[in-house]
Amino acid sequence: MKVIKKINNNVAIGLDGNNREVVIFGRGIGFGEMPYELKDLSKIDRTYYGIDRRYYGLLAEIPDKTFFLVTKLLDIAKTRIKGRLNPNLVFVLADHINFSIERERKGMNVTLPYSYEMEYDYPELTRIAQWFVRKVNEKMKVHLGRGEVTSITMHFLNALEGEKMPEKNPDRTARIIQEVTVLVEEYFGFAVDKNSFHYFRFKNHIKYFVLRKERNEEFNDSNEELYQEMKEKNPQIRKCVAKIDDYMEQEFGERCPHEELLYLMIHVNQLYAKEIN
């Protein structure tokens, strides 16, 4: 095994004997001058093939404890889920869980909506997602809300090969994502990196926003204080999101609740921070 790129001390990119690129996990695997030949394969704890390169940078952001917990839980969940899951799911879930934990620990308790319709349509995936969230809460000493169950269920469904998210009009969803992206780009005067993981998060949020609208599911405005604080601290982000809100009103005939605007500000702020740093 040839190790060619360090992600962090315990994660690296390698090439196997067939010259296939692989993500390698193992204690101290990222130490040493790159590239190097790893002769002792017992140092490798886990490998992942077929991973989208946009996730590589993400691995440096997620604490090992969070990633390995999600990996362990997903290994168990896979034995209960009928169907083949996209290999990128572990990275998507680890990012989602890490993002949720960070928000809670910073006091940014954004209440995600729980979908009874999703529970009715996908009862088994919902039960697995409930177990998943309960275990994360137990192991990480956090209190992720019930809405996380719906989010995890959506991620499972999205990752199931041969399955599609239950969108009423996928062409409309794609158009909304494109037009909202253009709004952000025109407001700040930069081209969004469509290959970045921050954009992947943003795009997924808009996709799930449209799905919630189609199902008449809304955020509850339970975080007004945090919303007002975010508005005051980030006036340019607020103005950009206000334009998105105007667009969504034209598209759906009603304005976004403040909890939704708060979430949009968080995602737009990540896109903006990536471009200016």
C-alpha cells in the first residue's frame, strides 16, 4: 500500500496494489513524509473505496471520536437496511452529526421539523434513524432533537442505490437550487465552488427545504433570540438571505419562518467564509 497524501495524523489517501485510490484509517498513518510505502498493513484499521474527493477536506474537520462512532453505528444500521448504500454515506452522516453536535454545544439549538409523513412512508428506515440518534445522544452526551430522526432517514433514503428522494417535481428542485445559488453568487460577487463540501451542504439544505414545502412541514420558530443575534452579527449574510426569502415567497407564495432563515444564514455564511479566507 502506497500512502500518497495526509488528511490528518490518523487518516490518509493511498493507492492499493491495483493502483486504486483508497481512504485509509489507522493510528499514525498520516505521520511521515509523503509519499511512502506502508509495508505493515496491520496498521490499517479501515479502508474506503469509491469516495468522492470533495469529502477529503471534510475528514480533517470531523473529530475522530465522532467519525468512528458514526462508522460503528452505520455498520450496525447496514445490517438492518435492505439495499445497497452509497459508500459516501458514512462521510455525509459524520458531517451531519458533527454539525448538529457543534451547534448544540454552541447553544445554537435549531429545531429541525419531524416528518410524520416520512415516518409513515418509510417506517423501517425511521426506526433505524431513531435508534441512530438515540445512540449518538448516549455516547456523545448531547440532546439532538426528534427532527434529527427525519434528517437521518432522508440521508439513508438518499444513499440507497436505486431509491430516489420522494420529490414531487425534481426538475423544479434543481431549478430552485440553481437560481438560489446564482442569487448568492451575484450578491457577494464570487463564483461558488460547486465541488466544495460547503456547497454540498447548502445544496442539500435547499433540496430538503423544497421537500418540506411539498409536504407542508415547517420549522417551529423556537429560536427567535438566536435568529436576531445572527442577523445583528452578520448584516451582509442577513441581506443575502433576505433576497433568498423574497425568491422563496415568489416560488411558494409565503415567506420563510425565522428558524428556516436562521438555517439559511448558517449555510450561506459557510459559503461566504470559504471564499474570503
